Amino acid sequence: MAEQGRVRWRRFLLILVPVAVTTSLLVGAVAQGVVGATFVVSGDAFKLFTEELRGQGFTLSVGVVRNKKGQTIPVIVTGVRRATARGLCQSALVRTPVGTVTIRITGGQDGNEVTIENMVIDVAGAQSAATLRDVELGRDASTLDWVPSAKGPAGTFGGQSRTFTLHDVRLSAWAVTAATLSLPDLGLKVLRGEHECF
């Protein structure tokens, strides 16, 4: 019979080491965009605008997100492997006791550039002027390989391009995840009333 209050170090290490290794691999995979981080979305979509988005690796597939009420919402899962953006604006309307307020985030202003790596956007709707190169449409979404974290379900429609340039991008989105989002001139404001990006 083991003495109470003593730790069996061998048994402890046999449990701790695999857990630590698995945790570090998952955290690393999320950080590198290999495993997408998922979360329950808020009750309202928000708006994203950028004057120009230019980069390598662009994918489209179909997916769903879920809100706190358990409702399933269909989205266009849009993946970006690596890109730069100018004139970025994100806005969300929030209902508060003092009325509706707008949260606005900006970056890439006055000649600065926002840099992006392994970004996935769950899009409700979008408009843009686009130039895509090396385009593949109708590819099985589970085989998309330009943005590993943005694959879709097997047997569903997918599309991708090697390089892309988008102008005057207007997105209504439910969620954004990214391995890296670098804003050298981050601006954050809370404004009374509705002051969306577009």
C-alpha cells in the first residue's frame, strides 16, 4: 500500500508527457493556421472593407458557423495564405443601454500596409473587383491545398487560385481567424450611432 501524500513520479510523468506533447502540437498547429480555431459566433455579422488585398493562395468553399442559440448559418469559407492590405476597416454594431454604438478597427492607412498570414473568413456576402491567376473552380473542397486551414467537406464545391488581387473589397462576415494579422497603425474607436465601414 502506497503512503498517502506521496507522488508516484513515474506514473505522473507517463500521464504528463503525452498530454504536454499533444497540447503543444495543437497550439502550434493553430498558430500556424494548420488547424482552424473555432468558436461560437455572435448574433450579428460585421463588415470588413479594404481598398486593396493582394497576395498568394486564395480559396473558397462552403461551410457553416453556429451561434449561441445553436442556429446553423451557411457561409462561404474564404482562405488567404499570405497577403498585404491597404485601407482596412472593420465595423460592428453593438446594442447597449445608451443605444447602438459602432466598434471600428482600422489599419493600413496613409501608406502603411497590413500583413496577413493564414487567414480564414466566414463570409455571408461579398463584393469586389478581382484578378485571379492559376484558377481552379469545381475542385473537391477537401483537396484544396493553397490554404490548409480552409478546406471544406469532401464532395462539395471548392475553388482556389495561386495569386490574387482584390480592389474595393466589401464583406459581410461572421468570423475571422488568422495565424498572423500585423497592423502597424492599429486604430480602435467606439462611436455612438451607426458608422459602418460601408
